[in-house]
Amino acid sequence: MQTILVTGGCGFIGSNFIRWELETYPDLSIINVDKLTYAGNLENLADLTGNPRYTFAKGDICDRPFIDGLLASRQVDAIVNFAAESHVDRSILDSGPFIQTNIIGTQTLLDAARQAKLGRYLQVSTDEVYGSLGPTGLFTEETPIAPNSPYSASKASADLLVRAYCHTFGFPGIITRCSNNYGPYQFPEKLIPLFISNALADQALPVYGTGENIRDWIHVLDHCRGIDAALSHGQPGEVYNFGGHSELKNIDLTQKLLVALGKSPTLIRYVADRAGHDFRYAIDTSKATKELGWAPRVNFETGLKQTIEWYLGHRDWIDRIKSGAYRDYYQQQYGHRVTESK
Ligand code: NAD
Ligand code: DAU
């Protein structure tokens, strides 16, 4: 039986990945290491309670003795590192936790994996390390790294560490870089779940700047399949980009959400732009298709409809999150720039 140590598995993508892997591979075991920050939610994997192939270990990826202890206690075949501070706006408010978890945490995992002589390490990274595109063009794996936010700079730093460990030590590291994910269990600070939950509560939807910025949306399960393909068939030292081929202006996405929810466009509020806001992300996925046999499968319209239905069916999940510490963050991020509609 193979065992993967997944970090950050109580977050959005990690929880989808763990569930998908355990369903897809009956012989696989997963250890999930998560610090349970504001973004980590045990409820996201509550359905796995009692599953003998799933183990949860609460802890910090920066804690080397803790990681060493886990690697010594079980035969682990690979690490997949999702654990991160993941929200750009929070990195603008305070970059400290981003440097700590995203850079020091990655270095800690790399050293622990090297010492334990692990056969595989996959770093889950982001297209934001490439910076911003103008109206045309696509990011390829050869696009120079040019991060623009403290978040993306911390992710780029981690990628460079993985690259350096591969080059210097022959470390079996692989990096994947994906565009904007959407789907179930996404924390309601990111555009799609934030706007769905605000619209359901008849609260304003804060669109940054002109709303013309463009993101390339990919369903989270397409991303999970990509990570799985890179883990199984990727070459050590290589980078693989994933994207959804679904570019959309933020304002067009906002209008789609309002139509789907039967809410009025008067909920839209144009607010002060995000500092250093990247204009456009879009991905050339030809390397992943050619070398991993991967392509996105979920049609955006269908995926978005299913995602909206999921949030409609999980209002209690949103409510429980929004009643906690998230309220303080919301006030700090939006308090001075949004006038609520009620
Ligand atoms: P998320 O914020 O939903 O989840 C992050 C998880 O990491 C949480 O469960 C949190 O508790 C855990 N964590 C944070 N610090 C930790 C630490 N020091 N030790 C252990 N656990 C810790 O994030 P997400 O959106 O699921 O993103 C997961 C990964 O994918 C991140 O590395 C992110 O950079 C990358 N990524 C995200 C997207 C996206 O669109 N969301 C796209 C591309 C890449
Ligand atoms: O591209 C991959 C990245 O996608 C990941 O690496 C990040 O972890 C993930 O958070 C996401 O980053 P973005 O900054 O693109 O996602 P976010 O949902 O925060 O914003 C999407 C777009 O919507 C962006 O142009 C900013 C805009 N926006 C966002 C929020 C939260 C608004 O207009 N209003 C908002 O309130």
C-alpha cells in the first residue's frame, strides 16, 4: 500500500485532493498534516472520519521535529505540499505568515524529505509566480518568474528552493503551477465563494477597480487530476502548468453569479483596487497535455452551476465560517471601502 503525506489537507484544494485520491486509489493511504489556521477546517473532511486509510496529524510544516517524527513513524512514499497562506489580500495586510509558512515551511519539508530519502516531493504552486499578462499571450513553464504580491513572491521563493534542491542534491522534486481554482469547500474570502455568500445575504459584492481584470478559472478536481498525473508521471526537476482555458473578466463573472442566484446587479459595488493588482492570468497547458496526458475536463458553465448548487446546499458551512474570526478580517479588508446595501 502506498502512503502520501499531504500538507494543508484541511483547506480548499487539499481536502478535494485527499477525497479524490482515496476514492480513486483503493490501495492508497494518506496522512494529512495541517496546522488548522483560519483557512483549515476539519469539517471539510468530516466524511473521512473512521476511514482506516486516512490519518489526520495537527501540526505546522515549519516544525522539523514534528515532520521528522511523522516520516520516521510510517513508510511514506511522497509528500504533496499544499500548506500555505493562500490569499493575496491578506499578504498585502501582513506578509509575515506568508514568509514563514510558504518559504520556511517549504524549506523544512525539503530538508525532512531529503533526510528521509523520500522518492517523490510535489510542490503545489501557482501561476501568480509568473506575474501579470497584458491582453494577449499565455504563461508557459519558460515564462520568467516575476511575482508582484507578497503572496506570489513567497510562492516563487519556495519554487526556487525546490528547483535548487533538485539541481544541487538531485532531489526528486516536481513543481505544478495552476490558475484560479473554483469548486466546493473554498474559503469565502476568494472571489467566487465570497460573492456567492454575500449575494445570498443581500450584501454588496466588492469588485476591485474596474472589474476588467481577467482570471483563468479551473475546476478544483481538474487541478487535483493534474497534481495526481504529475505525481505519477512527472519528471523530477520539471515544472507543469495547469489551467482551465476559461478566461473571464471579474465583472462578467460577477454578473453570471448574480444571474444564477436570481439577485440584482445593484448589489455590485466598485471599490478601491487591490494594490499591485495583476491584470490577467492565462495558461498554456500544452506541456502537461503532451507529457502527462492531462487536459481540463470540466466545462466552466457546468462547473460553476454545480459549485453554486454546492454553496446553496451548504449555507450552514458558510455561516459557521463567517461567524468566526473571519468577521474581523472582513472589517479590516472591506470596512472602509464598501457601503452595505442593507
Ligand atoms: P487554503 O488557504 O484553502 O488552505 C491552506 C491550508 O494550509 C489550510 O488548511 C491551512 O490550515 C493549512 N496551513 C497553513 N499554514 C500551515 C502550516 N504552517 N502548516 C500546516 N498547515 C498549514 O488554500 P488553497 O486555496 O487550498 O491552496 C492550496 C495550495 O494551492 C496553496 O499552496 C496555494 O498557493 C496553491 N494554489 C491555490 C490556487 C487557488 O486558486 N486556490 C491556485 C493555484 C495554487
Ligand atoms: O491564480 C492562482 C491564484 O488564484 C492562487 O495562487 C491564489 O491562492 C488564489 O487566491 C487566487 O488568487 P487571486 O488573487 O486571483 O484570487 P481572488 O479570488 O482573491 O481574486 C480573483 C480576482 O477577483 C482578482 O482579480 C481580484 C478580484 N477580487 C477579489 C476579491 C476577494 C475582487 O474584485 N473583489 C474581491 O473582494
